[in-house]
Amino acid sequence: MRLLRLSFRFVFPLVLVLAVIAYGVIPLVDSLELKWFVRDLDMRSELMVNTMEGPLADLLVSDSKDKIVAYFTRILKDERLYALGFCDLDHRLLYETQAYPQDLTCKHTFDLASNSSTVRSFSSGPFHITSAGIESNGRRLGRLLLIHNMSFIQQRSSDTKRYVFYLFAGLTAVISLVTVLVAHFSWKAWVAGVRAIVKGERLLTPLTHEQHAPELRPLAKDLRSLVQALEADRRMRDESQISWTPASLKTILHEQLAGDQVLIVSNRQPYAHNWKDGNIVVQVPASGLVSALEPVMRACSGIWVAHGNGSADREVVDGRDHVRVPPSHPSYEIRRVWLAAEEEAGYYYGFANEGLWPLCHIAHVRPTFRSSDWKHYVAINERFSRAVYEEAMTENPVVLVQDYHLALVPKLIRDKLPSATIIMFWHIPWPNAESFGICPWREEILEGLLGSSILGFHTRVHCNNFIDSIDRLLEARIDRNSSTVSYGGKMTAVNPYPISIEWPLQWLHDQRPVPECRTKLREAYGMPPDRLVGLGVERLDYTKGILERFMAVERLLELQPEWIGRFTFVQIAAPSRSTIEQYHHFTGQVSALAEQINKRFGRDGYEPICLRIQHHEPTQVHECYRGADLCVVSSLHDGMNLVAKEFVGARDDEQGVLILSQFTGAARELTEALVINPYDIDQFAAALHLGLTMPKVEQRARMQSMRGLIQEFNVYRWAGRMLIDAARMRQKERVMKHVRRPSLLN
């Protein structure tokens, strides 16, 4: 009796549900099958019309009825083609085959457009009718009617309904049997457990042995983990719907990384303390990396581990080598790492900037690798990783490691903090596998980077180059579809994250209006108010294309002498790595070329090129951005180049022209700039002339588009995307830990 009751309670509703489903599925399958057959007949008819049109037109012109009928009869060998007919322009049926339906007249098909089809039923059955116009030498002769018998579809439809019925009947029998057996062996416990689960009871609280039947405990735990993951994904809003600001970045941190510690590790610090005239002054180093990350750290309120290279840095730190910044509104801490002069020479100037920098930039400077530099590089990377370990307050912090100076740090942190989520961002290009193979310690660098959970580059090309290097040099499992690398039992996601700038720029808060900036810039360099000014801003580095830029100015004055006395190019060049021979030599080259051009085209009160090799504060630089008529970024090879984005961000008047090298990551985003090949000096000069003569309306249209892109794709989005990916990775790892627990297997 109990088995009968169970059968009635479980099987009858199941059969009823399956019957309803079958009732809905069978007409759907029937309808889909009809559509497939009609589409097949349409394709067949179109093919036949294309084949018949030429021969039939010739026969119609010759007006040979016997030949036309014979031709129709030969075509009817197609087993699905039922009949053929031909209507003249007066809708008279001139030719037809023997089986042509008598109740189908030309007028019945008159409403069909040329080369179209329909399905109609007549006394002799349903037919698929295709009407196709026939022409000869541009003269319309009439319409060809192709008639396919569709009675076979009815037979197939009947067969399909029967097969679907048998399928659902079989499913009903099997599922009913399984349901009855399961219910028979575990009735009360299953009902109570299922009711609790369906109601959502205790899914989000720890489970005890009394809350669910033993058979349901694994299912309940799986569902609990699933509910938690879905809830986290629900809160993890799509980035395209977020207005990216420090506030939204903080929201992501609080919601997705709630309670998780965030640390940044980089060689360069965001604030340096130096002695000047007996006083300690705070300086913001000229660095694209710092300008990108400093706003992020302010939003994260974390700890930034960096090299303390300021002359007064030791005087302002506490006993743990910490100092709170920014000075005006302290919101996070810098943990300073100290380097001896010899260590800095080997680690920073040696291996990082004489080895890795030229290796990764295709700038025709030969990289130099010394074993002594490598030893210092390893030692300092270990020192940075030790500082991170000391600052970590949990076993699984989120650590953002920055740039090529610290390629070994991810693995070193991973060895000490296996549960940490490590995001490594490589700010410079990654070369192709052949070029990277030059490095004597290539395997160690790759293994160091693969300690990362997420490895980021500016562009997909750089990601692909890195994966190609792994493929060639290490035994690793690579999934190019998901862009992941599995090495040493650890998975690393290799993704593009194009870096950007903050929006709005903090340096614009106290800036003068653009007209005043224009006047001040010209007064500072002794130029008349109507002088057109071009601007270059970067470190004095051989990868930035400064020599090519000066040569383009020289070529412009050669080809367009009317610009002599009317155009001046201002080059702001911050001194950089002057202890390295290549940089010292490059500084001499730049100065000599500027002097040569000024001697050739200059005159009293006029210099075509104003070269200023000195540090400029960010407020000064942005004042120059706002006062210039055009900005030139002519890098020979670059990861992103934030100067291009800073110039666009500074121009709230929506004026000015950006001339941008095609070899920058920014050129892939700022397509409204005048994109040039810096090696093509004539093209470069032509771009300068075009920029100087560009109408203000066009300048505004280009600048509006670029500013809109930078506003949306700002530095907070760059950081937010990485942090969201890290949060998803951490959530997935938490769920997988629950799934792997032995209790789920019992």
C-alpha cells in the first residue's frame, strides 16, 4: 500500500508534467520541421531557377513548344519536383507539365513577387510554389512556376509526432521508476530536507548533522556555496555600468574584497622627501607609473612598499620605516625599502635599465647583462618580497606588484604567502619570444612572473608575446583560449589592462583658464602672444623619439618656411638615469641637435626649439598642456604612454592637437589623434603642419571623442578591472575549497 501511495504521490504529478511538456513540445518540433523543409525547398528552387533560366529563355525566344515541354519533362526527374509551368506577361498559362494542378492558375501566383515562394493547398494536396521571372537580353518574357509536392512532409510529421511520443513515454517510465525507488528508501528524510532546501532554510548558515538527512548534506553544502557565489556575482556589477571614480573603486573594495588587505609594491615611490635649502620638501616624481597608481592607493587606503630614494626619506619615517601620505590629506602609508648605492647601481641602473629596458623596447640599443647586476637584482627583489611579507596582516592579502624592476617578486611572495592573490602589472612592452631569449636569466624571470595570480600587460599583443615566450622556454600547460598558463601547479591569468589616468585630473583644480595658460607659457619662454607652440613632455630617454621629433621640426621648417618665426617647439625633458652611458650620450645628442636646428633657423628673439632639461612639477606640466597648440608623443616603442592621455585630459577647452606615435599603446585607443610613424620624418613633418593648420571645429570634434574615452576608461577602471578579476578569483577559490572538503564526498 505504501508503494502505491508513493507511486500516486510522485509518479502521477510527474506523468502529468511530462504530458504537458510533450503537449507543448510536439507542435513546436512539428513547426520547426516544417520551417526546415520549406527553407530546404527554397534553396533547391533558387538553385533550379539559376540553372534553368538561360536555356529556358533561349527556348522561349525560339517559341518551340515541344522543346519546352521536353525540357520541362527532363527537369521533372527530380523526385520532389511535382510540376512546372510558365505564365506569360498577360497571366496566361502557356506551358505546363502533365501533373500541373488544374486549380492553380497564373492569377493565383500573381501576388508572388519575382523570385519568391509560398505554400498553398489545393484539391490535390499542399504544394510549395516558387515564382521566378525569366528575362532575355533585358526583356521580361514571363514567370516560371516550380511546384514541389509537400505531402511527404505530412508523413514525416506524423512519424516525428510518434517518435516524440515514444521518447516522452520512455522518459516517463524510467524517471517514474527511479522516483518511486528513491522515495521508497528515503521518504521522510528526503521530504523534510527538500522542503528545507526549497525554502532556503539554513543554506547560508553552517550545517549540523541534525539539519539535513545524510543523503542531502552534500547537496545542501553545494547549494549553499552556489547561493553565496551567485550573491557575490550579483553584487559584482558589470564594469560598463559603473561610473569609475575613487568612490566606486572604494565600493568595489568594500563589497568584493571586504576585509582583505591591499598592498602595492613598486620601485618608485609616489612621494619623496628631499633636503632643499635646509628644509625638507615633498616631491612627486615624474613617472607615468606613479601618476597612474597614486590615485588608486588613495582609494584603497592600503600600504605602498617602495624604494626610499629621497635625501630626507629616512628623517620622516617612523620606527617601522613608514610615512603617511599625501602630506595634505594622509590616506595611506608608504613602507620604504632602503638600498645601498652599490645595490641600486646593480639592481636598478644595471640589470633593470641596461638589461631589461632595452631588451623590451625595440629602440636599437643593445641590452647589457652582467652577472653582478643579476645578483643585486635577485637580492633586492628578495628584500621587497620580505617587506611585503612583514606588512601582510593576513595569509591571503591582495598584492599589486608593479613593473620590470620586480619580476621575481611574485614567486617570492607566493613561496611565503601561498594563499595571496598576486597581481603583477608589466608597464613596458613585452618583446617577442626570439628577442626575450637573449636574456641569460630568462627562465628565472618567467618563473618569477608566473608566481602571479593575474599578470597584466597594456595590450593583447604583449600578452601573446609573453605566452609565446612561455611556450618556447618553459614546460607549462597553456590555454590560449582563456589566456591562462598553468605552471608548477599554479594557474596564472594573462590579461590586457590598458592603463590610463585619473578623471578628472587633480592637477586641474587650481589651474588658470586656458587663455591665461597660453599667455603665461609664451611669457615664460619669451615668445609673442601669437606664437604657435608645440609641446613634448617626457623623461630624457632614447625610447621616446625626441631626436626624431626635432628632425621633424627641422623638416617642417625646410618644407614650409612660412613657419619660421611663427612656430616654436618646447621640449620639457626630465633628467633620467644619467649615470648610464647610453643616457649620458643620448643627452648630448639631443642638446647638440637642438642647438644645430636653432643655429640654422633661429634669429634674434626666435628659437625654433626650446629645450629644458630639468624637473617640472605636475602643475607646471599641466599648465604647459593647456597653453600649447599641439602635443607630440613620438615614442619609438612604448607600453602605453600616459603623456598622451594627460594632454587630452588637461584640455577642458576641447582644443589642441595630439600627434601620436603608432608604436604606443595609447595609439590603439586615441584613434582621433594624428597617428604617425616617428621614423618617417616627412610624414612626421606633414603631421605637424596639419596640426598647426587644423580648424578649431575639427580640433573640438577630435578632442571631445578622446576625452570621452579617457573619462570612461580612466585609471579607476584599470584598477577596478584587476581588482574585480582578483575578487572573482578569490571567490572561486573559496567555493572550490568547500567543494573539496571530505564531508562532501561522504
